[in-house]
Amino acid sequence: MKIGTNARKKQCKVWSRAGSVSLLCGRRKRKMAFPQPRPQLPQLPQHLLRTVDCQQGAIRAVRFNADGNYMLSCGSDKTLRLWSVSRGTLLKTYSGHGYEVLDADGSFDNSQICSCSSDKTVILWDVATGQVTRKLRGHAGKVNCVQFNEEATVIISGSIDCSVRCWDTRSRRPEPIQILDEARDSVSSVKVSEHELLTGSVDGRVRRYDLRVGQLYVDFINSPITCVCFSQDGQCTLSASLDGTVRLLDKSTGEMLGEYYGHKNNSYKLDCCLSNKDTHVLSCSEDGHVYCWDLVEGSLSFKLPVGKAVVQSLSFHPSEPRLLTAMEGRAQVWGAESEDKTEAE
């Protein structure tokens, strides 16, 4: 009996799973592995999407709201304005301060805004109506910085009077619930993260208050601090100072993890921040640029050419590669891709 050629051929089976291919021919087995895809580089906001003429005099600060859909601009004309980031349109103007507005923050549910001013006051606003809910007095000088806690039940403010004051937003009591007066010079920056409060002062010290155990930790920088912030993972602190250096410190030990320089910051109170994924460090500069460094390598990734004046303020989107900057009377919105390319896709 003849056996056909086709019958004598050994059957072959191809099987694939999890990026590998096995060729099974009788008892012979060979396995090939596909190369792993390269990790995707983080997207960074290098394209100017739009410029907003705020018409508020000089813009002292720009801030994203909690979800990044809106922008707050603080003007030297005593007003605070709310804008749509995607359209660049004005949504509301808040008037009530007696002098220039220096900082602002939005609540987690977008229902309230707090702002501070050179008029020594902190104001709590109703977003929808634009009305003043409370005007908080107690600081002896201009109030440089302000922020809500995560539940928007407390407002924290820092002032040139060397104090940090905590205000209960639910109470009608006019006085603060707590005063922190350890600073020996003007408090330039405050940030809140869960149970911790981070402050920067012109006395050259970064102070971290652990509110759970009532403990104070101090890092001495030896140069006036202009801005402080926590990393997204809560393990590090970032601080900018008037010696033209941004420093990354280990929060627990105070160890210096990185120094970032090349920008100019010798005279003005300028912002710094981390990107939304903690991959890059960004800082304003007096030479008209925003500088962006790789956090790990410390190398300069790029410079954003904002203009010819001082870049006063910046704010990074909470979840997307978008950036707000402020120079003179205008705010700029930056994205990872130009809008023309995004619309084409």
C-alpha cells in the first residue's frame, strides 16, 4: 500500500501568545520572541496653543482649577478672572479686593475660589454668583500666597508679616483657627498635601508641618525661597530660590536629590513646579523663558520662548501635558501638540 506524499508530511502548527511564536513540527520546537516596545517618552507642553489678553494690568499669577478645564488669573487691577482653557473665553470676573490680587486657588468641586491680595485680606468667593462669601482679615501685611486643603474646609495663607494662617471656611468666626509664626521673614509660598503643609520663606528655609503628629521639619537653603511644592508621589519637595537654583529634596531625610539651574531668578518671586508625572522640573525665568529639566538626569530638556519680559507665573495641568504661563498682561496656554494637528487626527 502506497502512502501518499501529503500523508507523509509532518503536520505543522503555529501558536502565538504573549508576543511569542512557536513552530511545532513533529517533536521539533523553535521559539522566537518579539522585541519589547520601547517605553514611550513623556509628552511635554512645547507648543503654544493660544495667548489670552487678560486685560487686568500685570498678571501676578495663573492657576489651573482642580480638573484643569478652567484658568484663574490674578491681576494688578484688583480683579480675579475665570477663563475657559479650551476656548480662551472669559467666564466671570470677581471684584472685591482693594489692591492687586497675588494668588488664588479653586476648590476640589469647583464651587469656591479663595484669593489673596496686597490689601492684607483673603477672600472666599462663590464661583457661580461671583459674590464674596467671606472676607478674612488678620494679616498685618500683604498676603503672598493662598491654598485650600483637599476638602476645601480650610484656607491656608502666607504673608509678608512672617505668618501662616489657617481659616475655617465653614465657620463664621473672623479669626484664624491656627497661626504658624516660625518664619523669620516673609512667607512667599504655601502648599497643602493631605496631612502636611509646606511653606517657603524669604529667610531661606523650607518648613514642612506634619499636622498629624504636630511636628515641624526645617530645611535650610541659604537663599530667599520664592516657591515650594510637593512632588506628585509625595516623596519629595521642590523649591526655587533667588540664587537662580531649583532644588529637589527628599521629604523624609532632607537629602539633596537634584539641582537645576541655567535660568535667571535673582529679583522676582517666580513659580516652579513638577510635571504631572514627576518626570520634569519647570521654572519661570527673568529672561523671558520657561526652563524645563529632566528630573533624574538634571539636563535641560527645552526652553519655552514666552517673550522678552519676566515670566511671572506658571501652572501645570493636573493630569495632561498642558502648561499655563503669565507674562505682563497676558497668559499663554501650552500643549504637547498643536491644536491643528489634534483636530486633523
